[in-house]
Amino acid sequence: MNLGVAFAPLVPQYVVWTAFGVAVLLSILLLIARSRGAVIRTIAMAMLVLALANPSMTREDRDPIPSVAAVIIDKSPSQEFGDRAAQTEQARETLIDRLKRVPGLEVRVAEAGAADGETDGTRLFNALSSTLADVPPDRIAGAVMITDGRIHDIPADATALGFAAPLHALITGRANEIDRRVVLTQTPRFGIVGQMQTIGFKIEDQGAPSGPVQVTVRRDGELLEQRTVNGGAEIRMQVQIPHAGANIVEVEAAPLANELTLVNNRAVISIDGVRDKLRVLLVSGEPHAGERTWRNLLKSDASVDLVHFTILRPPEKQDGTPINELSLIAFPTRELFQQKISEFQLIIFDRYARQGVLPMIYFDNIARYVRNGGAVMIAAGPDYASQTSIWRTPLDVILPAEPSGDVTEQSFHARLSDAGKRHPVTRALEGSDAEPPAWSHWFRLVNTKRTTGTTVMQGPDNKPLLVLAREGEGRVALMLSDHIWLWARGYEGGGPHLDLLRRLSHWLMKQPDLDEEALRLIVRGRDMTVQRQTMADAVADVTVTSPSGKSQTLKLSSAEPGLWRSQVPANELGLWRATDGKLTALVNVGPANPREFQEVTSTTRTLAALADGTGGSVRRLIEGAGGVEVPRVVPVRTASTYRGDDWIGMKMRDVSVVRGIGVLPIFTGLIGLLLLVGSLALTWAREGR
């Protein structure tokens, strides 16, 4: 309880101060003049002034408020190494028990740094700020962190903490831990497909002398190179970028004896492959209504460099016009089909028939080009069924369907085959789920008698319409109708020609997203989808391995024809792997090399300066060969340091809250009246003598 005096003037303050000044002046004059009753008059004037000031006696009832201590537990992945997790739990239990025994101390406990697939690094001070966000600074007694010392949001100085109290750190792990890590020094983000990129790295050993180290380099899980390098020396290597999209390069170092963990023995570089230009050669034969369909599609793609030739004047056409008066460009057959054929990613023959323009040897070159990794698309018309068919060339060994020699001329809807419903080129084409499909009729189909590829679209009587095949390292597509232009022109509402032709051309040019057999890891937020693309009726279980090495086996469920999926939480940053025994998929969650795994040996150095600035301490839980030793907790009122050899201090605060207030006015009511009347009566009595 606190007692005091409060004033609530009955008149403005300047009136009170004026009356006080007049009373003081009159009192001084009376005393100097030694007037009779001067003291009594002074008392009477004082009573009048006090009556104007209206004083009151006050009483405050206060309850003490406990001081607050925060305990932050590091639950980051690096705390799983060695016996750190066991040390943490043992220290946590003992420390909290000792803190709770301190009278007038409230203990708040928070865990931080747990892997969530989003946060890069261990952020304990963010958790400390959140834990004490609703506590005034004058109530904070201090904070204790149980951690391995690898924290990535340490403030620059003690003033940034927001409170003036000690910070203590209890460090898990052991001194002189041994660990090897791969440090990346050059990490290109982009590379041109088909060209080389330079990566740089070095191997650092902690707690052990550097020496020769065996290093393995992989790209997308495929072994590229093994070599022995010197520890601590920077190494540069040339790596080819084989495809568009993410090219994941891993650098893995051989382990050390008694090493703390193997997690940081591997570093990852994700290089996005960018195609310089896709070179496409389009050869148009006999003019027809849909001749510009392919040209318009390819010209609309800024990433495609198109070379287009239309054969308008075959060699056998002779009308006597002198060559120098013709406004036609001679077909550069030797340059295109012998000297520079390997520079093209795709060759398209649109209704091409043998007209003596291309010698047979050039068709041999085209077949060889496909087997070596090239792609050919045949958009066939009646010419494919004729005696001048392109089938009757050395290309017959790579073409997936042999013409029977006749053509079906009737109205029909193109439909997806069972394989087409699963194939990524034709799966879920807009309008394909209706019966009949919600696209226009076609009126011509070249009949075949032998098919070796995969038929993904069919015509009347389930005859092959679009056939895809792989030959050697390359790919071939055969469209057995020249009426896709009806979709492009919007006849009867048209059809998904752009989607189909774009997918088809990208499949031919080996876009990874359109592979028939593929295993992929897709990350969206905190969820990771394991997706298996297949043409088969069933898929094997998939084993998923997290960056920290934990594995789990997933059963995939059919999501749609040709696609099987399952989900797992992406709760760790770094490189995730998935395999079904045949295919392997890699994906990086967050930064390629999370800060959490860059340095994993425990340390007291990172927090030493900050703790010293607050009067706190940093000490290991394990010293030498002993067990976990948790220091005593001592309440301290005022000190410059809050630490000792075997104890840590909490700064106890003298803070209270007012629960009630009592007020007793002095110069109001009967008491005030008696005081004033009494003072006047004394003055009158003295004057009457």
C-alpha cells in the first residue's frame, strides 16, 4: 500500500498561486511588523489557500507483477546430428525446473528453427521477439537459448534486442567436432542448351587437416566425373547443359572418418537450360488449302528459327522460260540435307512427294540424322499413298506406318486412342472428353497396312491417324491426313490445332515435360507432388528421400489416364530425390544449398559478443568427457554481469500493478469546515485580547 497527497484545485491554478503569493507576502509583513497574532493569521491564510487547492489523502493498493524469462529451444535440423537432440531435452527439463523455482519469475518456452520447407536458416531471435512481444521491456528478466550456436538472425548488438536483460546460451554438441563440407564458389543460374557451363567449388575440412579428397560430380543423377582434388583448393569444371529446364548438378565429396554428418558433403547447383534458337526446316510439297498451317504455327513462336521452302517448280517441269528470268530460288539441297542438317532440331515434310528434287542419298542422311537424335514430322496427304510416296525412299526404315495405297474419303471425327488418352501429346485435348469429340469433321485419311509406332489418334474404323515413334536417339511423327487446316480455319467450330501441333512439335524436339515415361517432383508451397507419367496400366512404389537423408515409400494413385500421383509435405530445404527403381527425379526446395547445412559443427563464437554485451554468458552443456551440466539459476536485482562459473542470473524487476485507489478530501465536508472556522475563531480570539 502506498500513501500520498493529491491536489484538485477548486479554482484555476493561477488563482491558487496568486492567493498563495498574497498570503506569503502578508505573512512576511505581519512577522516583520511583529503584529499581534501574526502566527495565527498566517495559519488562517494558509488554511484558506489549502482550501482553494483542495488537497486529498490518497492510498494505492498494488500487486507485484512477476518478471518474465524466455527459454528458446533450437529444433533446427542440425540439432539432430550426433546426440544433440538428447542433450537439448535433458537441458530443457532441468533448466525449466530451476527457473520455475525462482519466486516472482514467469517462464515462457518456445521452440524454433524446425524444418518447414520455407525458412532458410535457423532464426531463434525471431522466435524470441515473438515470445516476448506482449511483455513490456521493464518486466523482462532475461532469455536462455539451448542451441548448437549455428543461428542466422543474430542481431548486430545488444540494443537491437529491445530489452536490457541478460542473454544466456547453452551450447549442445561437443568441442572439436569433425566435419567436411562442399563450398560452392561459382554457381551459374542459366546455360545455353547444348553448350558448356563452368561451375566452381572447394572442399573444406573442420577439425581435421586438409588432404586429397575424392569428388564425384553428377548431373540429374547421372555420373559425369570422378576425380581427386586437394582440400581447400578451388576447382573449376565444365558441365554440359543437355536440356531445357532445371539441370541439377551435384558435387559430392568422400566422407571423413568419424565425421559429424554427410549432409553437407554434397552441394547442388541448379542451372536452367535455355534454348538459344530452335531451328526448324519446313519443306512444303504440293500446294494445298492448309499449306500455311505449319508455317503460321512456327512463325508465331519467337523461340523458333524457321527455314521454309516450297517446291513450286520441280526439275521435270520445262516451259522454255530462261533460268535468269525466273523469280524462284533454287532449292539448296546440298547445303540443307548434307552440310547443315545436324543444325536443325526438326524437319517437317508437308505433303511432300518424290519429285526428283532430293536425291536418294539425302534421304539416307535424313534417316541417319533421326537415329543420331534428330526429329522428322510427316504431314501426309494423298501423295503418301501414291507411287511417289516419301515411303518409297530410304526413309521407310524410320517411318512408323506403311501406306496401303488407297485413301479413305469420308466425313469422320478424329478420336483419341486408348494410348492417346495417356500420351502427353494428346492427353486431355480440349473437346476430347465429349462423344463425338467437340471439334470439326475431317474428310480424308491415308490408309496403312502396317504400323510400328504408337497410334495416339484414330480415324474411321479405328484406322491410325497420328502415329508417334522413336528411332534410335531421335523421334518421328506421322499425320495421315492433311485436313487439320479445317480446325485452324474454324470449320464447324474448329478444334485444338494450336495445342496439338505445339505439343507435337515440342515432343519431337524432346521437351522433357512431354516424355511418355517420366517421374517428376512438383513443389507447390509446402506440398510436394510425386507424379509418374506412364503408358502402362500400373506403376511401382516410389521411394522419396529428403535432404537430411530420411526416406519414405509412397504408393501412387491414378489421377487421370497416364498420370499417377501422391503427395508429401516439403518440410525440408535442399535436394529431394525420388526413384521407382527405373526412373529418378530430383527437385530442389528453396535455395540450392540451405544455410542450415553449410556449417554444422557446434560453436560458442557466434553468440559470444552479443551475450557479453547483455551481461550474459555462452557455455557448453558438455565439458570434456562429462555429462550434461546445466548451470544454477540465480535471481539478481541489480548487477553489471549475470553470470558465474556455475550459475546464470536473471534480472528480477520491481514492477507492480494498481489494484485499487482510495481518496480522502481534507478541506471538503465537516473536516474542512471545522478547520476553516477554527482558524478564523483563533484569529478573532487573539484579536479580542
